[in-house]
Amino acid sequence: MQFSVRRALIGDEPVLRALRLQALTDSPGAFGSTYERELARTAEDWRRWLAPGVTFILEAGGEPRGLVAGSRDPNDFSVVHLMAMWVHPDLRGTGAADALVSSVKVWAGQVGATQVRLNVVESNHRARRCYERAGFRATGRRGVVERTGNVEIEMTCDGSNCAN
């Protein structure tokens, strides 16, 4: 299946909402938020989500089928955080996730960041392999997702490991 990735723009709030709700229905343990919390967001909340960084939407067959967000670290502009990554189950294993990750990495370079960081649930082996393919490595830092109790690990790519 062919797909494309585009940057989300003002006006995409309903698309972001729908994708985020699909993500939380499909993989509720992979995210720090809940379906109910995201369902309650207003259009203004979704506009604010777009504002601080970048969000990319994956489309296939004319339909939105995945998303990822990137945000600069407020304390260290050399770091971008990759967040909210999700790909529809029908597109997993097709390179769609790789395309979304690559989009954030390219944007990070465009804004002058030299490192991209993310947190991933330790037991989500498929996601971890995706990030490893993209040059990410575990930093050794771990945390717990408060809502679920799942252990998550921090991964990072920097310098030549993060280049596309």
C-alpha cells in the first residue's frame, strides 16, 4: 500500500483528534494519556497541540492512518522529543512508521537540533525495533508511565546516527 506523510496544519484538528482516539483505542498502554482525556479536548486544545512543534500525518488511500509529533526541548534547543507516534495496524510493517520517524528527524535538523529523544514502553518490542532501525539507542534512563505502571525506556539518536 502506498502512503504519504505531510505536516499537519491549522484546520487539521479533527484529523488529529480522530487519529489520536484511534491510537488510544488500538494501543491504550502505549501512551500516557487516556481516551477520555483526548475525547474531552476542544478544537483550541488541538490547535495548541500543533503550535509548539510539529505534527506529521500519514495518509494512505486518501485516509489519515498515522501520526507523530515533535517538540523542541524547552531547556535545550539542541534536543527534539519524538512523541505520540502511532500507525494504523494495517500499515505496520510497510515502512510507514519509518517514514513518520524520518519526518521528525528531518524537521529536527531543520530547526538546528542535533539529538532526537523518545520514550517507549519497554515491552513494545515492535516499536523499539523501528526506532533502532532509525538509529536510536537506549540511554539507560527508565521511567514508569504513571497511568499504566508500564516501564518505559528513553532512546536517543544524535549526530550521524540521527541523520537521514
